[in-house]
Amino acid sequence: MISKLHRFHGHTSLNFVYRHGVVTRDQHMSLRVARNNRRASFRAAVIVSRKVHKSAVRRNRIRRRIYEAVRLRSGTITAPYDLVFTVFSDQLANMPAMQLQALVERMLARARVIKMARPASQPVRHDIVTRKED
């Protein structure tokens, strides 16, 4: 679980992200990101609706798992971003931890919050040049 320093407090903060944020969407959830220069570090919120699952236990499990995945990547988030994860699928409750962490990391990288490290199995190819021809 991430510390209170990195958590949202109140609906006013969420409204700022909803008005000024950029959305990255996946099959299971979306990530809305807004840069907040009034803060020193990032904040994160996870929203899991009752439409996802009726059981509060199940919704809280999804929320805790996403917070943990964000906590594990918190060292790479250096700028003061406000992050709001909105969950659409209850499959995140049973997804393996490594797969969920990879999903969160991929979404953070797509939103340009972190830089994703290139795996050793995918070397950089300098011989491919793409040009836009008229």
C-alpha cells in the first residue's frame, strides 16, 4: 500500500485531474494523468465502481493490488503527477501479480509518467529508418 503522502484526499483533487488530465485506456482500466506543480511528489487514486463487482471485499482487493503495483514503481515517478486509475473489469482481482504490475507499468509508460526500460531480448535496431515520403 502506498503512503498517505501519495494518496488523494477529497473530490476537489479528482475534479482537477478530470478537467486537465490526459487519458490512457486499456481493456481493464484507464489512467488519467495531470501534472500538478503545486505538489512535491505524485498522488494516486484508484476508482472501482460497484458496477465492476457488487462485493466491497472484491473491489477493495482490486484497489489494494493496484496501489501496491504503483508503490513498487514509485521510485521511477519523479515529477509531481496526479494519477487516477479507473477500473472497468473485475478480472484484475484474479490476475497474477506480475501481470498486473506489468499492466500498470505499461500504462504509466504510455502516459509518459515513467520511462520503460527496454528488455535485453529486444535490442535497439539502428538499421531501420522510417521516412515519410511525399
